[in-house]
Amino acid sequence: MRAGEGDTLSRSWFANFGQISFGTSDLRRTLAFWERQLGIGPWTVFRGLTMDALHEGQRISMPFDVALAWHDGRLVELIQAHGDGPSPLHDGLNRPMIGLQRLASITDDIEADAKLAEARGMTRLTAGEAGGQRFIHYRSDDAPGVILELLERTPGFTRLVDLLRRRAARYRPAGGGVSRDPAPVSTTAPATMKAALLTGYGEPDLFRIADAPAPAPGPGEVRIRVAGAAVNPVDVKARRGLLGEWATLAFPACLGGDVSGVIDAIGEGVSRFRPGDRVIGMINPFANGAYAQFVVAHEASLAAVPAALDLIDAAALPTGVLTGTQLVEVGIAPRVGDRVLVTGAGGSTGRAAVLAVLEAGAIPIAGVRASSLVAVADLPVEAIVDLADAAQVAALGLVDAIADTVGGEVAERLFSVLKPDGIFASIAVPVPDPPEDATQRFCAVYVRFDAERLAKFMQDIIATGRTMPVARRFPLKEVAAAHRLMEAGGVGGKIVLTP
């Protein structure tokens, strides 16, 4: 829709029902109903999203999962909110809404249509964005219980809808089987600290070691004297400017999302930790990150490190462990005996995914490139497959699920060895595109911090003697060399910076 000339009240502000949204308390179960009983699919699932919005005058940040499919000329959205309200995904008692939630109009000019809606007496309920796409929810006293949504058409959204439409046209639901889804005391803060600051998008040489103000913890926060900061692939992509609007850097930028260290100060209201505690955690990797001597983090984003683990090497765990386990446990939920192909099994995320497959009682297959064969030699898998060798891949036969950590054309080709009613789950950014004739469920998984699951993983590797290998440690001043090594690939383990 576009605003017309002259009297805008002569045109509709809600010109189509482009999307229908249903709330659920169990996305996996609801997907099974739509697939098995209604025969509608294939679905694309996004786990770990966050809705940032202004809801009834209150700023909210609401975690949610969503599944999308094209059916009968429009999008069907299944959405599961996490946690208590208020939010547009919760009812008046702040409980997650179940059933029909919203009707959405997809608009090319959200500002013009918003003005027209409000001129017609609609009341703005929520305005915000999710995944870079703006939305506005409206209600009217004349129609209680009805929420109408303006949903901005973006290039990424248009591309997704086109793919869903093409996939739906070829979809033939699989018969039989069960569908699966996919205190407040602080020490004196040091005045300054050393930090690795990125001065612009481009090559690793754009890092500079500089003095920066040392952070002080605010309410609910702790300050960590950094022992180790992992270098992750997302850091490299951010440095090179490959993440687009999803992660725009403000220069000079301090990167690094995985951190280990010792708490040396706490802010008001902190109850879980005290100065001297050993911790690991996940922080925003694109601003005020872990490539520094000190970092501030909310206590909810941290987990305690057992004494039996090396504190520096523990920095290698958070993102890789949680991404790999959630890829399997949330994205796939394999059954006992399922054969699951894990791509990129030689990396930390892939290794964690293999271990999660084993824990579920399923059968892992390690998919790697030739340079990573040694890195997975210690894993108890059914087979190790060079993903570049088409004959090896074909010899696998059909698998029940694929846990993908690599994305791109390599991942997209693997739909050929996935059962027609299988699940393909991926953490790759950008997400791979399922073939248009793919009947399988596709699930994109975005990692969430889970202190309890991370703590369990640490206890498990202590008990079993397994490891998450750290290939190299670099002093912070050699951050450029660490990034060059990461880009070269075939490292055989994590890279950790030590201040």
C-alpha cells in the first residue's frame, strides 16, 4: 500500500490479510498438528528471536520463536512467546496468548498507513521491530479482542515469502509418522584498561590496542577481569562488514561475545555472584565486547566455572556449546536411534552438536571438510564424511535430520540425503535456502544464553573427560594474527585471546 494523494481517508489503511498469526504454548506440538492433521507445510522455523518494541508506553524486549508457511494465498504464522508479559503476545493476565492473535496487512509505506489508521480512530498498541522488520499493532474499542497489524515489506521479507510460496507449491505432506520440530558493593574501578579496538570495516590490521575507559557495573551487573575472550566466526564477519543492518558497528568497536574471567566488582542488586567468582558468559559481541582487560555483563548472562576447568580455555565454551546443543535439542529434538548428520563437526559448535545428538540417544554422523578430519577423530560417530566428496555423501543413504553449522551451497545440497519428512536445522547466517521442491521442515536456530544448560555441559565434560579443544592462545596485542588464522580455517579448535 502507498498513501494516495488528497484525502487519505478515502482509501483503506488495511488493504489485505497478508498474514494470520496464531499463538501457541508448544510450537513443536502445534507444528505437528498443522503438518500431520491439516497437511500444511513446509515450515520455516526461527528459534531465539527477540521482539524489541514500545508496548503501551513501556519498552519491552520479548524472546519468542516463530514458524512460517505459505497457504491459500497468505502467510500463516505460529508464534510462541517466552516468559511473562506484558507484550502484544500476552493476554491481560500477562499469560502467553493461545489461538488466533492478529491479522496483518503487509505494507510498502508503514508511516503513511499508520497515520491513516490513527486518523480513522485506531489505537496504537505496540510498535517495534523483529529481525530488522518494523511492525505496528492496533486495536479499537469498537472491536475488542481484535488486533490488526501493519507489517513492513522489506527486501529480506519479500525474498522469504517468495521462497515459502515456491516451496508450498511443491509441498506434498508425508503420510504417517510423527512430525517433529524441527550485596551491592563494588571495588574501586580502574580508570583505564587496554582494549582491542576496531577502527573500521575491513582487514585485521584495522585493530588498534588502545587505552579505553574501564567500565563500572550498573544495577544487576558485574565487572569481570577478563582471563580469556574467544574469537568466533561472527566476530570475523562483523569486522568485515558482512552482517549488514543486523550488526552495524559504531567505531571504534570492541568485539568479542564469549568471555571468561574473575568477578572483581558487582553492582546493586546482584545476588548470584560475588567478587572472586570464576565465570563464563555471553555478551553483546558487537559493542563493549570481551576483547579487553575488563568487561561488564549482567549476572543473568553468566555461569559459574567449576574449579576442574581451566579458566582461560573455558572462554571457548559459551557460544559454541549453547549454539550446538540448541541446534540439536531445540531445532531437531531427535528421537532415539535417529541418524543425524552434523555439518562442520570439526568446529566447536559442531562438536557440541555431536555430543547433544549422543546425549539424545541418536546416532551422529560427522560432516567435515578434508582439513578437519583429524579434529573429529576422537568423537564416537557412525561415520566421518568429507562434505566435498559427493560420493561419500551419497553413500550415507537417507538421514533423519541434519544439524547444519556451515550454511551456503554446501548445506543446501544436503537436502538430497534428508528423508522427505526429515528436519533440517541450521545456525548459519545467512540461513541456507531449502530447495523449492523440499518437503522437509526447515528450522533456523538463534542461540539464547542458558546458564543451566551451560553448567550441565561443563559438568558432563569433566565427568567424561571430553574436551572442547583450544587450538591457539594469542595475547590481546596479537588480535590481528588471531583473526587471520580464523579466516584461514582448519584451525582444529577454538582461538582464545588473553589480555
